[in-house]
Amino acid sequence: MHKVIKGIAVAAAATLALTACSSGGATTPSASNTAPKIKVGMAYDVGGRGDQSFNDSAALGLDKAAQEFGVDTKEAAATNGEAESAREERLNQLIDAGYNNIVAVGFAYASAVGKVAKANPDVKFAIVDDASEASTGDNIMNITFAENEGSFLVGAAAALKTKTNHIGFVGGVGVDLIKKFQVGYEAGAKAVNPDIKIDVKYLTQPPDFSGFGDVAKGKAAAEGMYQSGADVVYHAAGGSGGGVFTAAKAAGKWAIGVDSDQAKTAAADVRDVILTSMLKRVDVGVYSFIKSIKDGTFKAGNTVFDLKADGVGYATTGGHIDDITAKLDAYKADIISGKIVVPVK
């Protein structure tokens, strides 16, 4: 049904990376004891489960589905600098293990999903963060988000909270997707103060995607911004964001998290410097895909999770922005109504 790549080193690496997460999960009364269990394989991006950000948000949706529907799951994670063939082999390994519903976490899987899905028409796929021609097909659900809308809100929060009128943005990799975060953040900040200064730094450029998992680079980038006068720095850098938080703690400044509510997931000693987080509800997208499999309502094509669909938003953990939530919610209402159109690029 599909061609197995013959690179021994690649196959061995993919096999080692493939780990069983659940052998059926927790079965609830709503899950049938007689129907075959739904089997879902999840292929993470670099950093995998435990990155406290993007991948963990996807894992949350997988865990919820496993608990509610008695889903059998298996997980595998990408590694820095791996070849495209390794991503294809990872998907094929999951299929060979009997997991006929596959979630690929991250746009870097676009080409691999397109090829493997075409070779396996009976397998259903979901890919997070990509709806390009490379990853479209009759058996592929594309899960995308209005990251620019959520980033607008945390940009407004940064501008409302800064005391120096100087803020920053650290992006993991200089790709169009991450630039959506930057553009939205800048728009939100400038809606509050058109004259605000915004520093921008990308940790790596494609094809080097290590910027999503390099804590040292994240720390160095944020340190430079704090030293130059910024007092709030927003990161969209995956696992590298841990370095941004460390830098904020050392400088006595604010940081803004991304994807997950990082004031709950980051290292305990830095949580108090996380002003807010831009919530990108990858968990909602993943859960929706698995629920559609359970309900028999799977539909190929792009589904966009925006502010209106509660696909993006902002976190209030810690109470640091309680005094400005009314203003942020007013911006949110204006975006949903169409009064404010947030730029994408």
C-alpha cells in the first residue's frame, strides 16, 4: 500500500522514536465496549510532548479524546535536522503499527503527509498548521488557526502594560506561519500606541528549524531586547521560549507565552514573569478531528480555528492582566464583528 524507505539508519531512528502512549486510554460509559477501538497515531514536531507549548497543546487534545472515547494512541516525535524521508517513515511506521488515523503536528510534515496519504487512501490524516497544495487530499483534514487574531490581543496587552513603550517579539523560525504571530502582535500593540517600539528577532531561518528547540538562542535573543530597553517580550518559538522566560526572570521584566497557557506549564521558577499567553487551541483542532472519526463525520479540507470559534485567545492565569481584560475583550469583540481586520502579513 505504501513503499517502505530502505534507509536502515532512518528506519532505526524512526523505530526508536515511536512510543506507545496509551493502550486504550480510559474508557468512559459513552465509549462502546464492543465497537473496535479508534486507533490514532500522533507525529509531533521537534520538541515533542513535553515542550510546554505547541506539541503539548496537541497532546492535550489527544489525551482528552483518549479519555472520553477510549482511543488507542501511539506517539512519535521529530528530531532537529532530520531528512524529509524520516518524517515520511515516521508516518509509515505508525500506519504499519495499525494506527489508521494520523495526526501530523506542524507544517514541516506537509510534504510527507501529502505523499503518505496518497499512498494510503484508507487512512485518515489531520495536519496542523498547513493547508497548502502539498498537504491536501480527500483523506486529509487541514487544521489551521488565526494566530494573527490571538497575537493582536497579546500585543495590545503588551502595549497596555509596558512602562518603557518598548516591547519585543522572538520568533522560532522565519517562516510565513510565525510571521503571522509577529504581524498580529505588532498590529495589536500599535492599536494601543502607534508610536511603540517593537524589536523583532528570529532564531533561525529555514531549512534550519532548530529555532523551535534551542533554549540558549531564545535566552540570548530576549536578553538583548531587555538590555536595550524592552520590558515585555512575546515569543512564538516553541521550546526555545523557555529561554525567553529565563531571561525575563533575570531581568525582572515580563514575557508572553504562546500556544499553551504557559503560566501553568513552564518551569515553576519562571511562571510569575509570564504576563499572559496567546492561546492557540491545537487541542481543540486535534480533538475535533478525532471526534469526527468517532462520529463518522470526517470531512477533508481546511478548517480554520479563529477567535469566533475559540481557536485562539489569551490566558489570564496569575491575574497580571485583570485590570485590562475589559479592553482586550473589547478588541476581541471588534475582531469577531469585523470592525477590526487583523493583517496576516
